[in-house]
Amino acid sequence: MAKKKNTTSGYKKTLCTKCTGLCCRYFALPLDTPEDWDDYDDIRWYLAHKDITIFVEDGDWYLNVINKCRYLSEKDYKCGKYDLRPRICRGYETETCDHISDDYDYDYEMNFTSDMQMEEYMKIKFGPKVFDKLEKKKKTRKKKKAKK
């Protein structure tokens, strides 16, 4: 009886040779769904940092850190620590990787890439004068300093 050829492993190998390590260039962490002004202001603070985005997918909020893994080779996009890679990395499967999956199309419900975008969103959510209280605090401090 002739042995059946395993075509899936060849397919996987081909995908891996085309891979540029997209999944190794960022990580996303779930956030509690913001409920009040303070929660949204915290998100605004996250967004003030370089290479941070916030996205909402299926109603869930995520902090996205765009930062390449130190073990990803720029030459061939292979992992320099493959045999000792963390559990999260071992969980990635070729069928659902960022390179080929239709499920990962970056079509988010919301995607914030800067603190200014969050400020605009907060003005819509809480009203156009949402930051007036911060301006008043700033003016009050200046007046107190001037009196001294």
C-alpha cells in the first residue's frame, strides 16, 4: 500500500517561507471597556505614547503595542529563539496567522492611533466642553502663582 503524501505540511512550509513575521511585530492586550471620563482619559494617555494604538473588535477594547520582537530576524524573518519561544508564540497556527487569515482583516469597529483622535471621540461622547474643567484648573493654578 502506497503511503499517502502529507500535503498540509508542504502547504504550511510554503506559508512559513513567505512569512514576514507580522505576528512578531506587535502585541495586543485586552482592556476593560471604558465606562466613564477617567477611563477614556487613561486611554488618551496610552495614545500619547509612541507606537501605541487602541482598537475595538467585537465590542472588546485592546491596547496595541507596535514593537517588534527582539528575536525576529530582519534578514529572513525567522525566530532567533524558536526552540525556546514562549507559549504564546507556540500557540500560533499557520491556518490562522496574520499572513493568510481572512479573519484578521483589521476592520475594527473603532481604531484610535493618537490622543487627538481620542479627544475628538470624548467630545462626541461627553459633549464639546468635556475638557473645559481641565482648562479651568490650569487657569486657577496660574492665578494662584501670580498672587504669590
